[in-house]
Amino acid sequence: MLYLHIPFCKQACSYCDFHFVTSLNYREELVQSIIQEIELRKHELNTPLKSIYFGGGTPSILEKHQLEAIFNSINSSFSVSHEVEITLEANPDDLTLDHLQFLKSLGINRLSIGIQSFREEDLKFMNRAHNAKEALNCVGLATHVGFERISIDLIYGTPGLSNAAWEEQLKIAASLNINHLSCYALTVEENTPLAKQIRLGKMPNTDDEQTAQQFGMLQELSVQLGFNHYEISNLSRGNSLAIHNSGYWSGNHYIGIGPSAHSFNGNSRRMNIANNQQYISGLKQGDCPHEIETIDAKTRYNELVLTGLRTKKGILLEDIRSLGNAYLTYFIQSASKNTYSSSISIDSDRAWLKPNVWLKADGISSDLFCLKDLN
């Protein structure tokens, strides 16, 4: 798997804490640095790429020649599977007919569109760059061009979003020609414009009860609307699960290219520097500034619990056993305590959270973490 982080946006969404900048002055330099990093790290993956994911930021903001140059570098540096899923995150206002046709011609076969809401008031609250009309129209344009794999993002729990309005959002999404839906609860992250506005009393804070109700509606309506709710925030039609994200949850190895991108090889995690200028400067000197975290058995166990319990499939017990029998014993004993006996199901080969406690998954996972090495 290959992930590329494109850290540019037209404007800053009020809730976003991903690494990005709104100045486009050195897009060309950064694209050349990304190409340089690809060349430097092309030997790190020995199997054909089954997933390529352009994230950000806003990858759809790149110019045609810049995307072409990155694709040329990928194809010359890596073996790419004939069945590769190539996803590009895009904002609705970038998806003109001409640009969609170009993206299709490049080989991009899956779009992840950051719609977030079909309501004008929500989009203004989030400081999104598109409007409600563009949110609706872009999916039709993408379908017209021939994109068969389309995912859209929606956000719930925003102040002013009533339960009736959230239900309408989901019904609009279901009426579109999409096969994947990602729904996220609005989270107030530190150092974001939204957090500052709430501290100053200029914006209302999120309501936990409202968020819980709207997540429950998502669970209930997803069945009626024909979606398989396969991960807490992700739903698919048929077998159209996101290959890339599913690879993360399954522990697949991947390379992350670009500032702030992460990589994982089974034994360690690499974190590129989250500073565009230092990223560019480092690659001019022959390497990308980064940190390496060695992953011991305890850390890997905690990661398996955290990611696995977020999915409908759950955790494969064999994955825990591979870390040592002591970890499997610890997990089963911890998960079988009275506190969780009604929340976690365990059979001969896997463990999974019951849907009624999905919203508490992260808290339950942290309680099951192992705090010391058991080997």
C-alpha cells in the first residue's frame, strides 16, 4: 500500500487538525520533493501495490502536470497490481467535468469526496470551500465521467443539526450513485479554529447526547438504506469496502510519502516531519527528516485491540496469539470480565464488539490495553 500526503487546501476548515497549509506558493517544490522521496524509498515494498491513496490536505488541488509527474514516478518506481485501487480525496468545488475526465484518464478509479454536508448552514459553520449545490452536483458529474467507485464523507453532531436533518442527510446520500459512505462525529480538536471559537463563546460546543443519538440513527438507517456498516465510521454497498483503510485495520505494511505521512513495516513505524519547508529542505540534502518508533509486542497488541474492535469483523485471535500466548490469555481474561461480558463477543477465532456499544469502542479498547510486556 502507498499513501501520499498532499498538504494544501484552499481554506482552513474550522474543525480540521490534519497537516496542511493554505498557501500554494511552493506546490511545485513540494511535488518534486514527493517524487524524490518516492525514488529514495522505492525498495521498501517488494510486492505489487494493491492500493494507492492520495490524501491530505486536498489532493484535487494539484495541477494536472503535477499529478502526472507523481503518477509517472510511482509507475517507474513500484510494481503496480492490475487490480490496484487508486483513491484520490477531492473537494466538490474541484470536481469540474474537465478535471474529472483528467483524473479518470490518469488511472484514478476511486474518489473520496469531502462533502461533509448537503446543508448550506453546516458548510458555512465548517468553513468549507464548496456550497450545497456543488455537493450534490459533483457526484452526478463523477458518475457521468465513468467513476464506479465513489465514497462521500458526512459529519454529524454539528450544532444545529437536528435528528430530522441528519436523517435527511443520510437519505440524500443513499439516493446518490455511491457505493461507500464515511460518517464522522464532529470532534473538537485542540488548536483548531473551532476550538478557539468555542472557548471564546462564539460557537456552541458539541452535545454528546445529540452525537450518540445521531450515531444510533446511522446504525439503524444504514440497514434500511442498503449499507453494510462494517467499521464504526465506514459503510459500504455490497463488497465495496475501502481497500486502503481496510489494510490499515488489518495490519498491512504501507509506505507514507509526504510531510506528516506515516509508514509501517510490521516492526516499526516511520513518521515524516510535519513541516513542509523542512521536508523540502531535507530532501534537497538527500533524505526526508523523520522519526522511527520501534513496535514491540505490547504496542502491537494495543494497536490490534484499538483497530480491531472498531470493525464489524473484529479481532482475529490468531493475530494476538502470534505475539505470544500470554497476550491472548490476557485479552480473553480482560474481555471476559463482568464489565465487558455483555459488550464483547468471543468465539473460536475472533472477538468483536456488539453494535450497541460501538460508540464507546475507543474507551473499551483503552481499558483492555496491556501496560507491560508479557513475554
